[in-house]
Amino acid sequence: MGIKDKISNETENLKGKAEEATGKMTDNERLEAEGKMDQASAKAKKAGEKAKDTMSDARDAAKDAIRR
């Protein structure tokens, strides 16, 4: 996962946490739900990037094994 992706995903997650907390404090269900959706989106993106990294690592390991 690139550093820009990590920063973007973490920013989205923190924004979601802030929105959720603000929504809870103000009894604003819409804002709370938006915050939860932002967090879920960031988590899904992080999982996708992690899977992509795992596949890339496996590909690199296979190339190294073939070269030996």
C-alpha cells in the first residue's frame, strides 16, 4: 500500500470517528451514520490494499524462487 493511500484511508477513518462522535453528542443520527459509513469505507479500502500488497509479495516471492 502506498503511503498516500495509507494517509488517505486513515484520514477518512479519523473523519468518520469525529463525525460519529459529534453525531452522538448532538443526537444527530444522520451525522453519526455518515461517520460510521466513512469508517467502514476506510476499512474496506485498507483491506483491499492489504490484499493487493499480499498478492504483490507472493508474486515477488515466486519470481525469486524461479530465479534460484
